[in-house]
Amino acid sequence: MISFLGFTNVNAQRTLGNEKRESTFINNRGELDSIQDTSSIKVTLSGETNYTDYKVFSHKQDTSYIDTTLTLKKEYFFNYLRKDLFEYLEFHNQGQTLNNLAYDFSKTARLTDIGFTAKQVSYFEIEDIKYYEVPTVTSEILYRTGLEQGQVLDALFTLNFSKRLNVSLAYKGLRSLGAYRQALVSNGNFRGSFHYTTTNNRYKIRGHLAKQDFFHQESGGLTVDALKNFTEDNPDFESRARLDVNLTNSESQFDGTRVYIEQSYKLISNKDSLSDRDFSNLKIGHILSTENKSYEFIQGALTPAFFGNASSSNPQSKQAKSSITNNEFHLAFKSKYILGTFKAKTNITNFSYGYDTILNSNSSINKLKISGNAISFGADWNARIKNFQLNATANITPGNARLSGNYIKGEAVYNNGKKFSTKGTLLLSSKSPNFNTILHQSEYDEYNWQNENFSNVNTRDLGFELNSTLLNASVNFTNLDNYTYFDEDNKPKQFAAQVTYLKVKANKEIKIGKFALDNTLMYQNVSNGSSVFRVPEFTTRNTFYYMDYWFKGKPMLVQIGTTFKYFTKYKANAYNPLLAEFTLQNTQDIGFPTFDVFFNAQVRRTRLYLKVDNVTSSFTDKNYFSAPNYPYRDFTIRFGLVWNWFI
């Protein structure tokens, strides 16, 4: 038996008799293809398997492996979202929303969304769904304690019924009470995925189902008196549940359901072609994606003192609902004349967004829904020239419909083996702002609008990235026309001038023996449009840690360290619970340091985590806020684990 990355005694017996040997690789299109050896062989794997047999495929078909190691990156990823939160400012309770310390426009989506963005920070998009290929039944459990009461549980189960058919089921559930009043979070993310390839390797299909719901109590932040008691560190309010909040009977509910199916059929395969170098792998394909989202702000009684005058029409349903169905039809082939793969595609999109009835009796809104159809045309190109990988995608949606616009993205990657790699990217996007900025209804008079004259938001993002043993760095330069935001009066507006945004980030880890210092620094500058687009000028994170094996026989790998994070003061956006959006504010500067301490360990294929957040908060000034009126978390101890099984 072999042991690898914590895998021990993994039993997986597979016998291939008189079959064609098959191995997998990533082709120039970033898709998973197979190579078949025509020789007849017999292979018996007698209980031995390798970590590279446990494959994870991204939406773009990039391949990685189920990783049971303990690294500093795993420490940064051990949170509810399971991603590095360096560019975000968390609210005190996990599962709540995040404020932005930076923005990434290189990942701008092609289609317009419903909006209510503060409720979608933990939403699994199409690109977030993973697909698997495993030789044995595989599962993973993440557990993490909540704040005050509750916990996070993220469970994955996947198996291959055959070499060509995999099914996976995953569910992430969270319930956490929070330290402050009206801060309960109850979230659920179900994902089920599959992929299948026929024995002749001509027909492929993959897909997923995602059903997600997010229930949050809404406090509206601390009252004026409560803010004074917090900032002055009144000992009578060490229990944060004693602090009064602006809303005592408000909740929000965001739901989403998506079905995604992608399939292709090879009309001409490699062996059918007269010359693989001239023309091969002619494929036809179809992608179906249908997604429904809804948002509702729920109150037991209206609160005009906080949101302004109200004129309810006593609606039975207050939900804002959106539905987007997209069908893509494409034709793809390989050719030496284009240095790789070319795909021509057509998308037919149907969308609908709106309400079932008028919510406000004083409203001047004359349209309950906005809906329509759009047809787009485009192409994808993927090529490899020695150490260069070139990728490009383009979609153009003509006409005057709400979804009209364009999306063009290209990237060039140079990989010089283990020494370094570089990537340059260019994105050009023109699309409608989110639907809730165009049409919104509420029982509160000031929260009703119909902005059908809003123009497309035009995004131009130029990026460069370097990864090497000496330094990891990235630069993004972004221009935004018709930037759409919510002003101090909680109204959607479009900025008349151009927003010009520069983001530079660098990372370097220094290792000396069993100790290491990991440093990340980000500089941002908004040379035009800083009145509506706000970010801190400098953000830094520095982690000093010790890592070594303990005890005889090295059964435990231990990681102990502390992380310092700081961002310069800026007028961070305010959070509006009715809109589920962040809005401009000009009254409070936010910027503060935090120290976190962690003690992590790996025992075989289990990683154990113990973390103390904001360890210095008990004796420092109470000036730490996630948004105006919303304090960041105090001294908090949490623990958890990630455990893999390979049966």
C-alpha cells in the first residue's frame, strides 16, 4: 500500500483486461480529452492508487486534484466561503455579507443579473461548480463552529459508477446566531453534478443542479446610543446582545435555483480525419442554462422612522423575481491553420424580471415586469504556440433590447516551467446594469423607481500577472463608463464621467528553516471618479508562522502563526438591508488593524483548525467597523476541521 498527501490504506482494485489503455490530458481548448493506446494490454491495480487519480475539473475543464495537505493557503481558505478574503471586509457574523476593499472587473459576467448583490456573496455561480473523477468513493467534510450558537457544515460525496460516469452531491449549511441582536444567518447551498462520456468518446455530457437559499435577520446597524456605548467601551455592554439596533422585526430571503446541461457530439474524430493537422475533431454542441432568483425584504411591521414614509398596498407577495434561460448552440473544430481550436456559437436568451403586483399605493411605476429575448453571436479560440497559451472569447448581442451589448475577453499565458509564468488579459464588456437598478418596488415611498433610460455599463479591464519563485504580482487597470451605483439617498445613479481604477498587488513569502513570513501588499488608486468609487489606498496582510512535524514518526504536521491585516481609512460603503446593496456615505472613515492567531494541524488526511479573531480587540480602541453602524467582530475563538474519506 502507498501513502500520499495523507492518503493511507486506500483500497481501489481495478482490472482492465483486453481493453485499450486510456489516459487523460488537457487539450488546447482547456477541455478534457482522451488518448487511446491501440495495443491490447492487461493492467491490474492491486490496491494501489495515487493522488493524481482523484481529479477535480473546473467549469473551464482545468484539472486539479483532491488535496489533503496543510498549507498557509488552506489557512486563508478556512472560512465559510472557502476562499481568500484578502480583498474583502467581513461582517461580524459568518454568512453575512462582505464589504469590498477592492474590485475585480476581469471576472465580469456576460449576462445581466437580478442584483441585490449583498445577498449573493456566498452564491454558487456556474463557474463555481466542480466536477470529479475518482477511482474510489470519495467524500469530504468541513465543519466550523458558528458565532455564539450554530455551525457550518460543508459535505461532498462523489463516486464513479464507471470510468466514464461520475456523480457528485454536495451541501453547505450554515446557522449562526451572531453576537449582536438581529444577526441570525441561516444559509443552504445544494449542488449536484455529473459528467459522462460514451465508450467511443464521441458524445459527452455534463451538468449540475444548484438550489440555494439565504435567510438573514436584518438589524439596520446599531442605534446612535448603542454606537456611543460601543465606541466608548461601556463595560455594561460587553455582552453585545445588550446593544440596541435600528430594526427589530426585519428579515430578508434570497433564493436561487439553476439547471445547467452541456453536451457535445463529435461528427469527425481524430481517427476519421484524413489529416489531424489539417482538420479534426469536428463537434456540435448545446448548452442549456436556466436560472431563477428571488429576493424579499420581510417586516412584521413597517418602520417609517428608519426607511421614510410608507404607503402599502397590502400585497400578498413582495418578491422581486428573475428568470433567465440561455441556449447556446455551437460548432467546434481543430486545425493547424488556426493553431488550435475554434468554436462558433449562437446564444438565444430569454429573460424576465419584476413583481407580481404594485407594492406601494403612491407609486408611479407603470410596468410590473421587464422581459424580452436576445440573440447573440460569437466565437471562442484556443491555441498553443510552444510555451504560449492563447485564449479568446467574444459575444455580440445586437439590437436595442435590454440585453444588447458585447463581451470580448482575451488572455495570453506564458509558462516557463517551474521558473515563472506570466499572463496578460483584456476584457471589453458592454451590458445593462443589474435589473434592480432599473426597476424596484417597495412599500416605502423613496424606494420605488423605473429607470428604463439607463445606459449600458461599459467596462475595459487590462491585466497583467506574474508568478515566480521571487515574487507574485498582478496589475489591473480598469475604465468604467456609466458606472452604476447607489447614492447617499439610496437611489441608483449612473456616473456621468469615466471611472479610472488602478489596482496593484504583490505577494512574497520568505522561509527560514521551520519559520516563514508571508507578505501581501495592495495599492489602489482611483484617478477619476473617486467621489462614487471608493477603495482604501493601501491594504496589507502579513503572516508569521511556524510549521513542522511533531512527535516520533512524524504523525502530526503543526502550523502555528499570527496574521496582521490593515487597510488605510476610506469612506467605506454603507449597507442598506432593504435594498441588499451597499450605498455611498460621506460621514464615517473606516480603516483599522487586526491580529488573528491560529493553531492548525494535519493528522493523516484530516486538517484541524483553531483560530482566534481580532485578538487585540479587548484593549484597543473600538474603531473597527465593517460598514457604518455595523461593528466588526470582537475577540472570537473558533475551531473546525476538514476530513477526507477514500473508501
